[in-house]
Amino acid sequence: MVLKPGVARTRDAARAIFEACNRSLASYKRVRRLEFAELPKTISGKIRRVDLRKLEAARRDKDERGEHEYWLDDF
């Protein structure tokens, strides 16, 4: 998730997003984990999904989380 400029990547921001999703979305649509990060983009501005998949696969292999990654179970 990319935040607006000036919004801090904090645990409180993650909690607020989870709470807003829980109020307005059906249980099967709710966000269960999120990460605040800058997305890799191509020259034309499209998101490089291949790079995101590689990053997630590497993290799963090492069983680690991102620096600003939060799971619903953390709250």
C-alpha cells in the first residue's frame, strides 16, 4: 500500500486501515495483511508485478516480513 505524502508508515496507520476495512467490507473481502512500501514501476509508470512476486517468493523462502508489514492478527 502506498500512503499519501506526509502520512507516516506507523502501526497506528495500519490499525486505522484495518478498522476501516472491517467496518465497510464483507468478511471475505477484508484485508488480512498490508505493507507500506514504494511500488516498483516501469518507465511508463505501470506497476512491475513480476518484481513484486519475486520479492514475496524470496520472503516466503526466508520466512520473514517486510519492515512496514502488518497482519490483522497483530492487532
